[in-house]
Amino acid sequence: MTRELDKTFDPAAIEAKWYAHWEANGCFRPHRPDAEPFTIVNPPPNVTGSLHIGHALDNTLQDIVIRYERLRGKDALWVVGTDHAGIATQMVVERQLEAKQDKRTNYSREDFVAKVWEWKEESGGQITRQLRRLGCSMDWSREQFTMDPHFTRAVLKVFVDLYNKGLIYRDKRLVNWDPKLKTAISDLEVETREVKGHFWHFRYPLADGVTLDNGQDYIEVATTRPETMLADMAVAVNPEDQRYQSVIGKYVVLPITGRRIPIVADEHADPELGSGAVKITPGHDFNDFEVGRRAGIAAADMLNMLDADASVCQTADGLIPDRFVGLDRFDARAAVVAELKASGHLIPHVVEKDGERVEHDAEPRTIQTPYGDRGGVVIEPWLTDQWYVNAAALAQAPLEAVRSGAVEIVPKTWEKTFFNWMENIQPWCVSRQLWWGHRIPAWYHVRVEADGTLSQLGVVVAENEMEASHQVAKPGTVVVMCDSLGALEKRMTKTDMRGQYALYRDEDVLDTWFSSALWPFATLGWPDNTDLLAKHYPNNLLVSGFDILFFWDARMMMMGQAMTGQNPWPRLYLHGLVRAPDGQKMSKSKGNVVDPLGLIDRYGADALRFFMAAMESQGRDIKMDEKRVEGYRNFATKLWNAARFCQANGIGLSRHVAAPKATLAANQWIIGELAQTAQALDKALADLRFDAAANAVYHFVWDQFCDWYLELIKPVLQGDASAYEAQETRAVAGWALDQILVMLHPFMPFITEELWHSRGHPHDLIVGSWVDPQAQVSKEATDAIDWLIALTTATRAARNELGISPGEKLPVFCASPSPLGARVIASSGAAIERLARLSPITMGEAPAGAAMQVTAGGDTFVVPLEGVIDIAAEKARLQKALEVSAKEAKSLEGRLNNAAFVEKAKPEAVDKARADHAHHAAEVERLTAALARLG
């Protein structure tokens, strides 16, 4: 049953209605048991998150793919869920407690975790409601959460299995330590900021009377972190640096602590930088850690001079003076510099000012400084015991998968980056010092000695307490199970446990990237052999931002191969970032963040989605352009008005996917154009060229259907044709409009579903059938329409160039038309007059005098201009405009050819210069052609 459309298109009036309808009717669920499956999983957003413009891009692209495959008859499943986001979620709940003058440590671990679950149930998942506003057709009936019981079981099994295979182990290494949150964090949670700092130079005296070849009795070192010298363990020089050959293997005496530390040869020291000598603090610098290991210093022997708060603590050798112990790291920096200056070990930085030498304690430097993106404090490389995954071993299968083509990365340019990172991958730290998350399934086996001390007997890894106790149980012994070391110590104060054995659980939780790495198969029921898993794993495609290629995508490949023996998907599509209009990265601090929900409020979800698709070009970054979003809202309005025109002219729905039979040239032409568009659309989506797909359907709808076809058929619909021709035309027009709605649905689901139902279709478009014209059209007919369009377009352009009124009828002459031209003129004279406003058309030579020429195919038409325009004035106007644009184009060309401008100017200034040059160059070409028309 048809429904009359409102005069104006209002996105807000239809979006909520149709989404609720789709979800309530199970349209997002896989419902074709015998069909070929097609499966994607969404990158699970943080449960604390809200929709940002990057989410809008990522999920729009996925929704286009899943709606397209659903329309093609696949049993389509889009798995949706959220990540428990250990740090972020714990911080949210802790802030709520702080607002009430409360804190986490006032609660037991269990009670605090219960509060997090309360928050999750009440306030978590805001982003899932926002994804609905975007139109994402996810299977909400199977919504996942990475802390769901079945998911937790999968996480524990993976940890235990990898541990038993020797691929998970405990080790002492450097981590990114957040002193505020008191946990290790991943590289992705570290943001680098430029900070104004200093570079200090110090003298480290050579020991045992040794001197350099130049007689110098010290080695000069420089650092941005003087406080770490309290834990220096070596000085490194380049093995090829001739200045230090004689002292390699000798020692320096470290000021303040008096420690003797060796001079080691290592290529990390660059002879061209500073003195060429580098202080090595392996317990507090990632590069120094590797130098220390190459020098033979075991991680267990590396000195750690900071505690979890980043305050100075005593090192293992006990040589840090008590006056430094307990100082914050930055206070310790000032104290160390002051003492080294007082003792003469500081080398001042000398600058010339007004002809005089001025000494400063340090050289000013801008330093790239790591900050925790959530804690907001400077990150400390900290030496600590953590749990690690042998990522190098797990990386081999993904490397082979990409090399062999079993997994295709699109665009291919990302393969080089993938290989470089995976071939040089470091151990993956998977433990976090939090309360919220998957508790590491490890217990420490101890014996309580007679003096009350604990003897460590080993580590037990198991999926639960019972399995852990079974691993260490011996006949006649009792193993006491404790939730933590603190719980064991508390029990020991109340009960005599001497001679007893105990297991106390590791208190850390797993990195959230560990659990999300299981997403493609754990969401489908693994480790159980579910029907869903059997049908939908491996998935078909992953769409992801390039920024999580290593943190998530590569790790899913590792875990998929390790746990299932299969790649999680055969294709990985990496899209770019959405940037501010000037090309800068969006950030709250810059104030240039764009809220996608605000754009939806203003222009509708369909317009925003179409913008994302049209601008997504194989991984290139997208510049936000609200005017283009507005333009796609206008596109939606144009489609709406086209549907209203059809409704007003009795053009009804089509009940067949195949094209109706057509005899009229215009009808054959639109069928042919639609078939070509469908082919282009299929190819573009197969190649994951979202921009090409969007542009193909856009130009067909706007140009071929709305601007040309509807104009061409107006006379037929208004009675200037036989009843049969009118009936055929209405059938073809209705079919074409329906196919447009189908082709456009993956991009603009809301307006297409609304128009589909307004036309009386009994079933939902979302579960309809993809286009399949199954038609052969006459090339003679389509060539005739193409010729007519070319003539009309050329005439309109020429009128515009010369300022001639669009509605003025102009006489036209064609000396010797081609057979095609003659045929179209004879059969479509009325259409030429109506569309191109050319009448009369004379077959013969034009009279002498000023005229403009237009072409269609191989035919040339001459339009006399005497009496139509003031030719002299028009020539003067065009010549003046040509001179202005030529001058501007030449000036801009000179600027762009200046390497200094291109390299030093702001990128947005260079882009503007290029755009302006292109504009003026095009104007020169247009104006030159216009002058040529006037003779």
C-alpha cells in the first residue's frame, strides 16, 4: 500500500522509526541457514566510550559491507560488543567515588568490582545506543562483552594453553609505568608531547688513574634525566670511536654514589652526537635496557631506583645516599644537579651574549616526553616483574599468511609496515596492576617456614582454583588457597601455618588487548564447538583503523592461528583517520573535535554516512568538510523529490528484479546506465573502493536519473505519447527508482527504507534482493540519448560562458550532420528544443558573422550570436577575466615551484595554493575556449 510522501525530507522523522522496526523484527540477525555466510566483527569500543568521528567512519564502512552482502543473499552476521576497558572503566568508577570523598582502597577487591558492574549496568554502553543512531545493522541479540562469563572462560583457556606451550612466561623487563595509575600501560596508551626541558653535561671521572689519549681524566656524558645517574650501570661508547678505544673495558667512578661502572662498546653510542659517550641506566630507559643486556647485565641485576610512585628508593647495592631516598623523581633531578654542580662534575653550557660568554647549568631543549593518555603524568620506564607473551613466536604464522596471500591487507602499502613491525616484535607485556579485568589465572606456591617466612616453590597456572590445587597437592598435605599475598599474610597472623603449603593468586589482570585479540572466535562460542562458530569462523573481513594494526589486528591473527589453526579472516581493510578541515589531527586540546551526533542532528545519518564513504579512498586520511555533508543532505532531498515526482505521475513499484521490456530510447538508455552502474558498484565494493562505489551511485542518481531521465520522460508522462509508451515508461521508471533504492541502501539506509515502503513494497528493503537488470539494450537507442545529452550539456555550458539566458531559444546550423545526428534531430527535435533550447535547427551552412560552436559526438553546430549578445563587450569581459586568471596562475605556479615554500609553509597553506592554482588554470582554459567561440 502506497503512502503519500511529505513535501520536505526530514531525516529525524524517519531514522528512529526505521531502526526500531529493523531491530524489533530481527532484520540484523543471520536468518538464511542454507545461504553462504558472511561475517564481520566490530572493533569493540570501550564500554566507557561515546561515538567519535573515527567510530562513525569505521562503523559506516562496515555497515555498507554487511548491508550489501545481506542484499546479495548472504547469511550476514555483524558481531557487536564492547570492551571492558580495564584502565578507563576503573578510572570512571574511581572518579565517582572521589566525588563522594571516597576511594577504591576503602573497599575489598570484590566489593569494588561489584561497583564497576553496577556502573556498567546503569551507565555503560552509551556508545551502543549511538551506533544505532548511525544506522549500524549489528546483531544486537548476540551483543558481546569481554567480561561475559563465556568470554572469560575463553580468556582463561587461552592463557593456560599458551603458558603450557611455553608461550606465556613471567619476566623482569622494562614497561611503560604510569605512576598515577600505578600500572603498566601499552604503547597505544602513551602519547608523546613536546616539553620544554634541558640537556645537562657531566664529568664522570675515569677510575684507576686512567686517562684518554688526550690526557683527559674523565668522560663527558649528557642527559635529559640527571636523576637516573643514581642507577647508572655503564657508560657506552661506539666501538669505532677512536677517542675511546683505549678505555673500553675500563671504569669510571660514578659521582655521588661512588659506584665503579664499566665503559662498554656499543653501536647505540653515536660518535657524531655530543661527546659520543652515553650514560647507561638499563633499569630506566628502553634503549639502555637493550645496551645493558648486550653488555651482559642480567635483568635481575639491573638497578631500579624508583618505586611505583616514581619516588627514589634504595637500589640493590644500597649506595644511594639516604638524603635522596623518598624524593619525587623531579625533586631528585634538582637535587642531583645541585650536588654535581657543587662537586665540580657539572659542565656548564656556554653561550655568547652581547659579545660575552655566559654560563648556564644546562642547554635548553624541546624534549619528546611520554605521557599516559589517561593518568596524564609523565610515563616512567620501570623495571618490574610482569607476564609476557612470546610475540615473536606467535608472529610467524601471521607473517607467513600475509606473505603467501592467505591474508590480504588492503591497501597493500601497509604490508611493508606490517612486516617491519612483526619481524622485529618485542615480548608483549599482558599484565596490568588493576582490579577491574580478567584476573591472571596464576597462583604462587609457597611453604610457610618455621620462622614465619615464605619459601617460593613455583608458579601454578590453571583455569580455576581446583585445578591449581590439584597440580601441587601431595598425599597427606593440605594446600591453603588464598586470593592474594595480603590475604595469606592476614591469615598467618590469625593461624599458625608453619609447615603448611599455600597457593596465593596473582593480583594482576590481563591487558584488555589480550582478551580483545580473541574477538573473532570467542564471540562465536569458542572454545565450545558451536554451530555459530562452525559457520561463521573464520570471519570474511576485518575493517579497522590503521592505528590499531599492531595492537589489535595483528594480535587477532596471532591468537587465531595459535588457538584455532586458522587465520581469523582472509582480508584486512585499513582506513585512515578523519582529520580537521585544515588537516590537523583532531584533539580536545586543540578544540577541533567534530561530534558525529551533532552532524546527524543537523543533516541526518544518511548524509554523514555517504560523506564517509565518498571520502574514504583506500586508507587515506579524510579531511572533515561539513559543507560536503550538507551537500549529501541535498542529495538525499533530491532523491526524495524524485520519488515524489514519480508518485505524482503514477509511477508505481516494480515487482521484479529484472528490467522491464523497453522500446523507447530513453527507457533503454536508463536501463543500460543502471546496469553499468550496478557493475561499477559491484567491482568497487569487491575491491573495497568505498569512494568509487559511492560516487558511481551518486552520479547515476543525480545526473542520469534525476537530471536527464526524468526530464526526458516528462512529455511521455504528460500525454505526448501513446498509452503503450506511457505504460512502458512508468514501468521502467518505477523499476529504475526501486533499483536506485536498493543500490543506495547500504550507504543511506534510512531514506531508502522510507521511500521503499512509501511505494507500497510489502517486505523490508534491508532484506530485499540486490540489483540484477538481466537486460540487453539497443546501442542505437543509447547512443541517441548520449548524443542528445552531449548536445544539451555543451549548449548549456556555452550559454553560461557567454552569459546568454538559459531559456532563450537560439537558432542553430549544422552543415553536414552524421547519420546518428540526423536521426536524433529528426526523431527528437522537440526534446532538443525543450532541453537545449535550440530552435529552429537548420541543415546547412551558418550565415557569416560572430557565432559560437558546440559539439555532440562528431557533429558541430553553429549558433549565430548577432543580436543575441554585445559581442565586443563580451570579448572585453572575457579577455579581462582571462588576464586576471593567467596572472594568478603564473604567480601561484612560481610559488609552488619554490622548494622553500613547499617545504617550510604550513601544509594547509600549500594545499590552498595548489587548489587556487588548479582553479585559475581551469579558468584560463575555459575563458580561452569562450573567446575562441566568439572568433
